[in-house]
Amino acid sequence: MGNAADSPCLGNTPSHNDPRQRGVFQGVDTGKEYNKCLLSPFIPKLTFVVCLVCFGCGRWEEPKAESNQLEPIVRDLRAEDLKTRLRAIDELRSMAVAGLSEREGLYALDVAGEAFPNLEYEWQDSAVELVSAASMKVYSSYAPVIEANFASYSPEAQAHALRLLGQLDDRQAAAILLKVLQNVSDDVRLHSLGTLAEKPRHPDVLFPRIISYARQPSLQWPVSELILAYLKADLVDEESRTEISRVMITIHDALRQTLIPLQQDEGEVWIWQDAYQDARSMAALALDILGYVRTDEALEELSQSVSYKDPRLKMFAILGLLRAGRVSEPASFEQVAASAESRNWLYRKLDELDRLDLFSPQFMTRKHFAESDMVNWLTYPTELARVPDEIQLMAVVPREYSEGPGEFYVFRFRTFEPHWAAKDGWMVGVSGPFLKSAGPSPEALGGTFSDFTSWDECSAEEHVARIENLLDESRQEAGS
């Protein structure tokens, strides 16, 4: 049986900033490759048996008795004429949205190992289109075909194939995933392994062997993210925890050599420099993992990391120690809460640990939570991609809801050169709404937004009304 499943989304993870990349069919880990799945046509059991018979020889041989609607499209992808190839891409995308049959998916995964002529742009890849099309609705029979062809896939097609394997629920797919990781190109850009981090399964198949792949640069993030998910689900044995501790300490120590020299005593502009950001996200993930393995060596690494000047990295260090029953100095919690970027994350994590008594009272106000909510929205790569240089609360606009009275917090913010938005001066953003009956909390109700309109364009009330209308229109379009 197949499982309807969209490609997993790379956006910001709950704890770490994952770069979101473009993603209509060609993108990596954006979750936008396809927008809906339909049931594929009924596949007779005879076809399934015939498909499986030839797996042992390494290639899938299609039965000739049934028509294959993908064949003429693949033939056109091989054509010399560029327009013919581009038309074939459009037809493949339309066919993918309607859903490939199991047989067509097997064929797509098999021929994706071929070398196809170039398309219009360098980033376009016929093999990626074929693997993505098969990913719309996945079947367990796909795993052996991917194994047979994986080494021949282009780097981006390999990334899509790995995510497809990670969508399959059976043990065979997990075992094949481990096998093909040995052949991953150094040029692969991958930020997740399907749904394995969302729904951890088959730990006895994956551990401890998968741990070593966290050392490989092209796999470091997705494998580490998977490791964290399995640790949180308490699915990792003690021997594997010890090995994870060793690997993550090695990774973090190497990153620390980059991070420490770039840290500064004042401001946060330095945090958003490319060289620092490249190391920061992985360091945060490594520290988070060390907070769950709880070996003596991991706790020592976390203790040393409390001295970071970066509030976010300090946060993962003090939280990891707290899980092991070690409470850091109050000043460390205050430094993290003082950062608008880290404040709401710290509150939520302390709430999960039932230790809100450690959250600094001076920052436990709705305006501080609203500021953090606004800043976190702005740090998305599709928005400012960083914390603004200045942000000011300008007004609180009341609203009435069926649940009771609520409030929007209206901010103006700006960035300085060389940021692209510096030329626009003060811009407006709104955070909320926050229900007054809920008390101070970081939980806004879905209205936080900015379209980077000039603050001076209209009043605070008019800005809120305009943004409410924009969001209502967007929701209506999404629901239509």
C-alpha cells in the first residue's frame, strides 16, 4: 500500500534556524514541491509481483502489457530540442500533481539514474523532477529501486531520494537508507531525512550505525536532527548515547574555534554575519543534543558553553544542564531572556521543564513576549533574515474576540547598512493578537506579520486593520 505524503518542510525548526530555500519542484526541503496528493490508479497484484522479480538484477524491468503514461514524457526529456524537454517537464509536473501510479513511480525512479540533456537553467534537473514526482505518493516497493540507482543520481536527486526513503514506514526502507548513505555525494544539500525525525521508528535498524554520518559535512544537519528526535523519544540505547556524545563534542569543539573569535561584548550585529551564522545553527543543534545524552563529557562541554556571549547558544547550554539537574547562575537566564530572539524560546522550554521560576520576572510581560514574537517572525530567511537593529513598541491596539478581549502590539523597526532594508527606514510590524484573559504569555494567535510598509504611512490602528485584511485575504485564497 502507498502512503500519501508531501515532502517534509524545512523551515525553522523549533530550536534551530534552518535556511528555507526555493522549492517549486526543484527546491530542497521547503515542503512546496507539490501541494496536494491524489490516490493513484489501482495496481493489479500481478504488476507488483513482476516489479519485484527483477530487483535482484539491479534494474527494474517494466511489464509491457500495460501502458505507461510516463514513457512518452521521459522520451521527450531525452529529446535534443529544448522546448520539447521543457514541455515534458510541464507534463511531468501535471502528472505528478494528479499522482503517479506505483508502476509509473518505479519507472521514474529507475530512469532518474540516466544522464539527461540540460534544461533552461543550471539549477533545473530532469532527474530531480522524476524523483520528486515519485515522492508524491510513496510505496515500499520504491526502496530497492532507489538502492539500485542511487549512485547514478545527481546530488539533488539523491537528496530527494533520501527524503523519499525517510517517508517510508517499513524496516527495509530504513535499512536501505543506511546503505545508500555510503554513496551520498559531497554536493548534496539536505536538511531532513523524510519523516524519520517527525515519527521516529526502527531505532534498532538505524543505531548505532547512523551516528557516524553526522561527521560527514553534507549529512551533518539531517543526521544530527534525526539523532535529536530519537533522543527526545527515548529510543537510543546507552552505548549509542556514548558514541553520540563523542561525535557531538568533536563537532561542537570544531565549531567553537570559529564562533569564539567572532563574538563581541556589545550588540548583536555580529551574530548575523554570514561566517558566524554558518557555524551557529549547527553549534546550537550539537548543544541541544548534548543536553539529552547526559554523559559526564557532555555535561562538561555544556558547562564550558555557558560562557558563550551569544544568548541563543548560552540558552541551549543552560537548558541541557538543567535537564541533568544542574541549575546555572541566575545571570545566565537573565542574559538569555534579555535577548528578543531567545526570550520566548527560553520561556517555552522552562515551561516544559516546569521551571518557570527561573525566568526573569522583568521580562515576563506581554510587551516583552510580543517583541520576541515580532523579532522571531522577522528572522525568517524570507523576511529580514535577522534581528532588526532597532525595534520600538509604538501602540497597543485592542480587539474583541469570541474568547474575550485581545490586543495587537504595533512595532516599528529598522535595519542599518549594509542590510537591504536599511534604505526603507522605519517599517511597521504587528504582533498578536494576545488574549488578555490568558495573562502574559508568548502565545500569539496567528496575526503576527509585516509587509515592510513605512511606519509613517498611516496610524497604528490603520496599520493593524490593513494587516488584518491582508491576512484574511491570504487565508481565503489558501482555503479556496
